[in-house]
Amino acid sequence: MDNLLEIGQIVNSYGIKGFLKVVPFTDNVKRYDDLKTIYIEKNKKLKEMEIEEVKYHKNLVLLKLKGIDDINQTLEFKNCYIKIDRKDAVELPEDTYFIVDLIGLEVITDEGETLGKLIDVFPTGSNDVYVVKNELGKQTLLPAIGDVIKKVDIQNKKMIVHLIERFSSEEAKKMKFSVLTLFPEMFGALNYSIIRKSKRKKSNRT
């Protein structure tokens, strides 16, 4: 397992006193209050930083880090990702996983068919969707619901799934997940890599 977990991305500065505007990748935004230090990843290198103050603005986190005291210094970290040690992560409920642990899992149906590897996760409003890609580049989108996700084996890097029949749009709406999750060909233009958040029997960041 990766010992570092990604919990947010710095998207801009805030004010003139060195605050960083952060998009959180966690269900519990207030968990930033419990952090003393973070790692900022820039150019594939990590820099440990001490947190001086945490504020919240709408759905964003505002961080003041030690040694960053003006707007010019904040620009150095724009678009960088924030990580923490796994030991500092919140305890997850049963059947909930960190996304970093799900990425790379081999996905196999309960009939023995290999669909490929899980490459990303994104939400649809009521549940997450797992993006699975095989060696030929074909993608399969799997709604992260109990009827589909049957077993997650992090230690052996495998996920067992049950493929449900395709539904009409009205039937899909009744199940409260987008019909697009059942038709991968309609997702070709989407950029999945920016999505991080997850809930329930799905995944989590921290």
C-alpha cells in the first residue's frame, strides 16, 4: 500500500496573507482541523509543511502554512497536491476504502471474466462509479453498489463484481444513478483523473 494519501489540491491563493485555497478530496472536510503537518507534492518531490491555521470558505479549505506569508509565495504551490501519512488518516467504516488502494485492482466478474484494472473513481451524485480499463483500452464503468461490487481484496489486489443487465433510462433513474454509468461509450470525452471523493461502499481519501 502507498503510505501517503492524497487529500486535496491547491488551486489558488486566498487573500494577501499567504493562505492557500484547497479543493478537499475527503468526505469530512473538517478533518483538516486535526492535521499538524502535510506534504505538498511538486515536480514529483514532497515537501513537508507545518499547518498554522485552517479556515473554511464554502466547500473549500483555506490553509495557512508556516513560512508562507504573502501571495507571491503561494503562487509556487498552485495546482500542487496535498498528501498526508497514512497513520494520520481517519479510520474507515466497514466496506469503505481509500481510492489509492483501489487504483490498480484487477477486476474480475463472478463468472471468471477479467474486465481489466481499476484506473479511476468518480461520483454521480448518489454513488461512485469505478472506471475499469483492459489491455485493449476498452473501458467499463461499474456503479459502486452492493449488487455490483461483491468483493474487494486489497491485499491480493483483486475485485470481484457482478455485471447487471442494462436498464432503460427511466429504470436507471429509479435506481438513482446515471444511465451513463451503464454506457461507457458516452464517457469518452470525460476527464476522470480530477475526481477523488467517495462515500459508503466505495472509497475514501482520508
